[in-house]
Amino acid sequence: MIVAGASVAGAAHRDAGRGGEDAFRAVRTGHGAVLAVADGVGSRPRAALGAHLAVDTACRVLAAVPPPGRDAGAPEWTAWTAERGAFLAGRCSRWARALTGNEDGEPDDLAAALLVAFLRPPWVAFVSLGDCFAAVLTRANGRDGGSGSDDRGGSRSPDATDTPDGTDSPESLTAPTVPNDSDREDNSDRKDVPGRTATPVERCHLVLPPPEPGGPPPAYTTSPSARLRVRTFTVWEPELSGVVLATDGCAPLALDHPSVRGLPDAAGPLPSPRFLPPLAAALRRGGGSAEPLHAVLSGTAAAERTGDDLTLLCALTEGDGRWG
């Protein structure tokens, strides 16, 4: 398993002489891996501390109780995720009160958006408070991406970022820091090259979109209603090849407006095929080094598209397609 993450202070924060207020953490357990990202609420005086507190608490809480087995069903995974999510929301609030109880401050000073995932392929359990977003990557069986269905009656996510010919778009927002090798022939997917086999196309699916603009304000880690409004859900995906968590500052880079695909606004944001699949490929080529990811988040394209902090954390299969 490759785990890579990076966090970059947004241009607006740097211009104001402030540091970043995001945080991320990943831990391996005997049953899988926990990934967590947090975005400190910028209007709060201790937002950065709140973000670090949130990811540390999330990793401890989700690693403390073993999840169901890989062969368990959806009811077991759903119940475990809901229980851990409610417990996490309560624990974040408790720690915030403990840290501010004897000081001039309120627990809300540590407010943060939090997104955490427990990865035990083919299962992924998500817990969310706030406005971070999540995506999964899949490698379909066969060059055409397969049927998009599974033997449990499930179906492939409807927002898969397929281009008309079933391949990733050659255009890349991340070039030149994450080159898509458009200036040289890539034979990895060709069946007519001796010694080569067809490599399944990797596709991106947005499983947790950011909140819709104009909707009700999200609940954060210190919100009184956090235990009631925490979102939990599970994904079973036998062709899972990656899990990506990101703070909302990454949305202008990683997501497309539906009009790009000729869809109405009601369709909501869609994952860009020019961002996450090429980035995942670059991270695998680098053996898991986070440098390509850090370069993208620090690059010109990011500065032009968002002034917010940018944090992205992902877990990917190895180059041979196995989780390890």
C-alpha cells in the first residue's frame, strides 16, 4: 500500500502572514489503515490546533475497535461505522472542552471540518463532519472498464470520470510537475507490444461531494449538534485501487463543474479525470514519495484557482495492483 499526503498553506493565508490551518494523519493498524484530514475553521482563533486535534483523535478512535472482517456484510460495516462516527464526534467535543475549560476561550475556538476513512479493501468506511470531500479510484476488469456492476447487486458510481473513448483525458492540470508523458509513446495499455498486457483503466468516483452552496451550514467537530449530524457511510468496491481525502481548498483543482460534461448544475461537481488519476500514477512511479503531490498543491495552477489551504491524503495500490 502506498500512502502519501501533503498540506500547503493557501495563498490568501501566506499573503496575510498566516500559516496553514489544515492537518492530516495516516496510521496503519493490524486490520487496515486509517486516513484523516481536517480543515480548521479560519474564523476561529485556534483553528490550526483544532485541525491537528481532530486528525489525532480520529486516528485513535477508528483504530481502537477492530472493524468487521473483509467478508462481513453491509449491515455489520454500517453499524460499526455509525458507532465509531458518533463516538468520534463526542470525543472531539470532549477534548475541545478539556483544552479550553481553564483558559480564556471557548471549545468552538478549536472548530474544524474532519473527514476520516478506515480502509480495509474491498471496504472503506467514512466519517465526516464539515465540508471536506472524498473520492475513490477503481481499476475495472478489462480494457473497456467492464460492466460496472458486482455480484452483490451493487453498481459502479454514476459519476465515474470516463472520457468518451474510456481513457483518461490527455490534458493534465498537473503537468509539468505530474507529467502525463504526452510527448512520448506509452505502451502500457497496448496488447500488441511483446511482454505487455492490457492495463485496466483507472477511474475516479466522487463518493462524498462538498456541501452545496447556499445549503445549511455544516456541523464541525465542536458543534453542539455534531453527534446528530455526523455523516457515516461505507463503500464495498472489489476493484478499489485508491482512496482520496481532501479539504475543500482542493475542490477547484480536483473537481469539474457539471457544465464541463454538458450536464445541468443540479448534477453537482464531478471528479476531474485530469487530476486524480494522473496524480495517482505519478505517486506510484515515485514509489510513494509525496513530492509530486506537494509540487501540485504548491504549483501555479493551485495558486490561480484557490487561495485556501490545500490538503490531500491518499492510499493507493502498489504498481502491481495489490494493496499489500
